[in-house]
Amino acid sequence: MSSRTPSPEEALNFVKTNGIVLESAHGRVPTFVDFAAGERVADWWNHPKGRSILL
């Protein structure tokens, strides 16, 4: 797991690079919550970073 939350610039670059991302639901495109947490997140409110990842 990543030890830090991505900067706003890193978050925007993730969206620009992927073109379209999902907020938190899983599908065929990348998920922003997984990117911000640094790992696949099944239930982000119970994830250690759940309260610090503001969408």
C-alpha cells in the first residue's frame, strides 16, 4: 500500500492519462479510489485511508 495520498497534480495526471476513470465502483476502466489508496479497495470506507481520500 502506498504510504501517502497523491498530490492534486498526480490525481489530475492519472485522469488525463486514463481519459476516463470511475470514482469508486469497479468496472472496465481504472478506479480513482484504487489509485489514491495505492491498491485495490473493496470497501473504501473501511480502508485505513478511507477518511483521508476526499473525492
